[in-house]
Amino acid sequence: MAPSLLKLITILSIFVLLTLHTQKTLSSNIQEDEEYVLDTPLPNLRSRSRFLATVIKEGTDCNHIARNICNGVSANSGTSLLQCCKTHCRNVLGDENNCGQCGNKCRFGELCCNGSCVNVAYNAYHCGKCNNKCAPGTPCNYGSCGYA
């Protein structure tokens, strides 16, 4: 009885650890708290400080016409372009669910790099991640430059 109970406890412990790790991994992929520093401050964005008037968080509500703060707004020195997708601000240059335009979802294994869905496993200009360029003549295989 004791060995089977020990096996059961071990199996349950492994299951719980795997579940917790998976939840942590999935929650770390959600970028709801990412902040974008606007390239040009918005005059209609009411705020108590000048700094807060130049920062928009991803997922900010943009449904109200008077607060439509993120349609075509450039941020982070031109590396982000915010659009109002459904009712939330999204970076269409890097959001896999709104890549290049609202509602354009990248397929499995693709990342949104500069507004285009890219298979980073075999792209020499975006090898393994966006903007990771392989050396000239070196192929990108399985997300690594020069993998043999």
C-alpha cells in the first residue's frame, strides 16, 4: 500500500508542477501591461502630467469617440504603430492577433515582425525572433542561424 501511495503522490506532484509551469508560461506571453511611449504627445489626452500624456498601455480602451487615442499613433521611436482594434489599443507591428491590421492573425509558428506574419524557424532576416538577421550566406534552420 505504501509504495503505491508514494507513486500516486509523486505523479500528482509532477502534474501540479507541470500545470503551474504551463500557466506561468502562458500568462507571461500575454502583453497586456506593455507601455508605449508616443513619438508625439497627444493634445487631447487629458492627464495630470506631461509624461502620462505621452504613454499608452496596450489594451487601453479606445471605444469612445472622444478618447480614440490610438488610431495610427506612432510610438517607441517608430517601432510601434497603435491601432484601435475592436475596443482596445494594439500594436499592429508586433501583435500576432492584429498583425499589420486589426484582426489579421498569424498562423501557428509565426510571429508578427514589423507588421508581417513571419515563420521565424526558416527566415534568415527573422531567425528565431523578429529582427535577428543571420550572417550573409548562413541559412536559418529551426530558428537558429547555421544550424546543421
